Amino acid sequence: MLLHKLVYLPVLFLFITTILFFGCKKKEGDIAKTVISVKGSDTMVNLAQKWAEVYMQKNPNVSIQVTGGGSGTGVASLLNGTTDLANSSRELKPSEYETAKQKNVTPKVYEVALDGIALIVHPQNKIDNLTLKQVSDIFSGKITNWKQLGGPDMIITLYGRENSSGTYEFFKDHVLGKDASGKQVDYSPATQVLQGTAALGEAVAKDVKGIGYGGVGYFALRNDVKILHIKKDETSPAISPVENNKVKYDVIWSKDYSISRYLYCFTNGEAAGELKNYMDFILSPEGQKLVESMEYIPLPIKD
């Protein structure tokens, strides 16, 4: 019996050593992934998901989690420390800078792309162009029937975004504008509020009386909505941000198209480590090529 035990001991030792070796080897090979949280603009969410997808393919040790919810949601998450990167289709508000100061957050602003806000109607609508003043009057409720604009006798259905949306904020500030006394013009209470630009596009596509607004990248390839030409005033040329289902970069870069803006990423302080690598990728020629492929407007090439 002792002999049998002596024979089996080396075998048992070898078996245990083998298990430990391969077990340790597997652990050594397991590298914890760096997780980057991205929240914010619904206008940017498709683009942000594409950036994340391509970056993760190239960097399998990184996991990027992208969610929308609106620019305001992204900024609030950054200030509360619950996201690494906030996407926004508008600039930071003075009140947000003040909150950041109180929370010891130092927002770093990155311009990552541009966008035009398109006005869309149903393809059967005979109206092709509007002035900025007419757009303001429509969405503030002063103009309520298409016949007031030379169209058919139909009540206008307004489709808009929720107030946490950066597009909502930008459109209110830059299109609705201020009245003669300097007071901010507000949206008509008749506006039907929708969660996200995609839902807004679907609503207008099904409503011959409808009009809505949103990032041009969502609508450029669609044939079930019509993108209107916009005039700065009565004497200005009517300009569309799209031609033959392609976004016209030149009119956005030059601001000849009146309703254009930058898109932003915000971080808490200068991005560092893997977050810096990710931001470098977004701003690189490859990252900007993805902006093009998603029907947004890349940053102008610097001379």
C-alpha cells in the first residue's frame, strides 16, 4: 500500500501543478476592460454609437457605453459624476458653468462635428421654402394654418422635442428668438412633444399637416419627408442643407444655411488616459470620416 501511495504522489503533484499553471495563465491573460460612459444628445446618438463601435473594434480592451436622453441629461450626468463624456448639440449654459463650479467640475469643451437643423414637412405639402420669421411664427403659434403661407387650407400640426433636448434649446434661442421688447419667444402649447428626432421624423412622415425640426443627418436620406429651403429674410436666397439626399457641407461651414451649429463633447477637465485616446480618435481624419458616413458635417479642414 505504501508503494502504491509513493507511485501516485508524483502523479497527483503533476496534476495539481498543471491545473494551477493553466489557471494562473488564464488569469494573467484576462485584462480588465476600460469602461467609458457616454451620455447626452439624441441628435448625436447615432454618430456616437458609430464612433464607439469602430473604436472598440480597434481596441478590444475598451468598452464604450453610449446612451441618449438629450443634451441636458448628458450635461447633468457629467456634473454629477455619473458619465465620463457628455454629448451636446448646444453650448453649455451659464447656469451649468455655475453648477460645475459648485461641484468642482471643470468642463472641457471639444467641438467634434457640425450639424444643420432641418425643417421637415410631409412630401405632399406644396410649401417648399420659409423665412426664419415665418418658422418662428409657426412654432410660436402666430401662424396656425398652411393657407397663411400660400398652402392649402389645413391646420398646422407642430412636432417638437422635449425641453431636455439641445436641439429644443438651440431652436428656441436661434429661431424662435426674441420679440420686439427683447423677451424670449416660447413654443406654442399646441406643439406635440416627442422623445427623439427619429420619432419626430416618423410623425411628420405620417401627417400631411405636420412640420417638425431636427438634425439634418436624420432626414437627408429619407424620401418620406421633405426638407424645406430656408431664407434668412424675404430678400435672401432660399437655401436647403441637402441636395440629392446629400448634406451640403459648404452651406453649413459658411453659415449660408441659417440654422447650423457645432456639436460638442464635454469632459471633466482635460481628457486623460483612454478617454484622451478616444477623443483623439473622434477628432482624427478617421473619426471625421465617420461623421461624413453618418450624414453629419465634419469639422472644416484647417489651412
